[in-house]
Amino acid sequence: MSERLQPGDVAPAFTLSDADGTEVSLSDHKGRKVIVYFYPAALTPGCTKQACDFTDNLELLAGAGYDVIGISPDKPEKLAKFREKESLQVTLLADPDKRVLESYGAFGEKKLYGKTVVGVIRSTIVVDEQGKVERALYNVKATGHVAKIIKDLGI
């Protein structure tokens, strides 16, 4: 079971491929706030709703100084299909070996329909300009989550 991050922790560094196979690193966003969200699978109803909500609010978030990165265990090819099908604007990164998911505490045991399973824990980590964790939210709901983040961040 991976350790959950706490506010004040240094956000684990990462470099992953995006939907086009281009490498993206957390350090590319130094000096900006970053909302890193972890979701189980592209092209599924809940994950689609969440990605569309982030896309719909991207201008508002960017205007407040936030970049948005979505990370899942999907391969870049599937992320590209997801982006095209749903007209997504957020940066989607592939973590098929789940190393980044684990380093952020977003992979492990969770309850699914009353059963304990091991998988991606829907999570959102807000990283400040210095690369420190500002907020760490775990087991978030796909629906209404983006509106809650915007409200909590005072945007």
C-alpha cells in the first residue's frame, strides 16, 4: 500500500509520456501551481465526466495560475483516443507501470461495490509553485469534484 501525501510534502518528481508520446515532467511546471489528478481508466463514464469537467474549467483554472495534469495507467494511444473522442484540453499522461500512481499514494486497496480491490484511487494533488503539496485529496468523486476544488481554492 502506497503512502498518502500530506500538505507540505515535496511532490514526487515524475516524467511520463503524454497522449502524443512527448515526455512531460512535473519540473516543466516549476513556478506554476499544478493540479495533478489520478483516474482509473480513460473512456469510462466517471473518468470522462471528470476529464470533461477539468477541460470545461481549464480557462478559469489557468487564469488563476493552475496547470492541470491527469494521470492514469492507460497507454498513450488510449489517451489519444480519449482526448480526441471527448475534445479534452487537459494534459493526459500515461503511467502503465503505476510508479507515479504509487509514489503519490493513488494506487492501492480501495472499496468497489462493497468489495476490497487493488487499483487506482481517484485522487487529486494540488502542488504549489515550489513543488510542495498544497492539498492531497483521496477517494474523490468523479462528479462535482472539479467544482469543489474551484470552491476550496477560492477561484
